[in-house]
Amino acid sequence: MKKLEPGTYQHYKGQKYLVIGTAKHSETLEEMVVYKALPDNDQSTMWVRPLKMFLEKVKIDGRMVPRFKKILTPSQTTP
């Protein structure tokens, strides 16, 4: 399965998330993505989603788009 890099990702609905890394489900050993809603504050929720689902494409308005796509933050675009 594809390796997932930590960083900022955008959900197809527009919300941005910080991917912290991956972990394994304790019972099934399924690879899971650990991520947090942005902006990062006391109200931010931590989420866990199966890696396969995180990487899949979804059908929106008749076309397939990634559920999450990695985006560059301003600090990543400056030399």
C-alpha cells in the first residue's frame, strides 16, 4: 500500500487536517491514519481513519476526486 507522508491535507469538502502519522489497529492490525482538524487549537478533534479509505477516491458531481489531497503550506513553499 502507498506510504503516507505527514503534513497538511485537504478533504474534498474543504476542511484542512494535519496528518500526524499512521498506526495499526490493535485488534485487526489494519493500517490507520491519525490526523487532527486545523486550525490546531483546544477544540480540534483527533481522528483515525483506515489508510485505504484515506487514500481512496470519491465520486463528486460525476467525477472521481481524492478524498484527501496533500497541500503545501506557506512555510513549505519558501526556500
